[in-house]
Amino acid sequence: MGDLDELRSDDAVKRAAAAVTLGLSGSLPRGAAAVLDGLARDDGDPRVRAGALGALVRAAGARRARAAWRRSAGDRDPALRRRAAELAPTLRGGAPVGTVVTLLGDEDPGVVEAAAWALGELGEPARARGAVPALVRACGEHPDPLVREAAVAALGALGDRRGLDAILAACEDRPAVRRRAVLALAPFEGRQVRAALERAKADPDWQVRQAAEDLTT
């Protein structure tokens, strides 16, 4: 049985695996894009919808891929919303940055974490479409430390000075966030940055100290 046939299998695991395999093949056989589109939209198993979405983003035409991505970004299952966020930087023609920013307000922390990472990867389009203020809020206010860690890393990746105060504040968060915050200072200069790095050299966590040493040597 070929991958296209297995997309129609009664076994959800087989459907999901076939979708992933087709996406990794680089090009889709005739008729596969339409089948994958139907699975991404209607399959009852979120693993299948996620696999089909990945295949469409990797190997289908840009218009079909973007339409499937938008649907998945609003899917009822957080696993699909997270997958959409993870795929955003690879979406041909550029991701709808406004939608990714909206995902920073998702109720599921895993979705928010993935959206923060994606915004850091999206660069100038993210800076231009309101990502920095949204990431600043997530960095300072979100209750989940993994989200704060992802947000501060994204602010460092974007290197926008509007995010510097939030990065400096994150240097006082829990150890994993402090480590990310120290690394996020790399694009910035100035007295406040130098002072934060000097404090970090005396941090109780050795990885924070090491990060600060690496940036000042």
C-alpha cells in the first residue's frame, strides 16, 4: 500500500505517518494535496491533522498551505495551534505575523511558547507587526516560566531596543529564564547591559555565570 492509499486508512496512526512521509518527500503525487487538505481540515484525530498540515506547508502550493495554516492556527485542539506556530517561520510567502502574535494570548502555555519562538525566528516582519510589545508582556506577566523563557529568547533574537527593559528584568527571574535573559543581551550595548552582565557573573547558578562570562570575554 502506498502513502497516498494509507492516507485513507481506517488507522489514524497510519494516516498520520503517511502524511508525514509525504511531506518529507519534497513533492506530492497527483491528488495528494487535496487529500491532505481534507485531512488537515476534517480528520477527527489531531495527530492526523497535524501531520497533514506539516505536509502541506512543506510540499503543497503556497496558497493551499497558507489556507491550511490559518485554519490550524484556530483549531479547537491546542496541539494543532502549537504545530501551526512551530511551522510559521517555514510558511512560504511569509507567515501571517498578526495571527502568530495573537497566539501569544492563547490559553494553552505550549501554544504561547511556540508562538514566542516563532516570532523570534520571523525577524523584521515580526518587529513591524507588533511582536515586541506582545513579547514584552509575555516575558513579564505570563505565569509559565517556559513561556517567559521563550519570550525573552525571542526578544534577544529580534534585537529590538524596545525589548531591552524586559530582558533586563528577566535577569532577575528563575535560573532558566535568567540564563536566556543573559544570552538575550548579546545584541545590546550600554551601561545597563554591562551592569547586568557584571551582576550575572556572580549569579548563584553556574550556567548564568558562564553565559555572562562568554558574553564579556
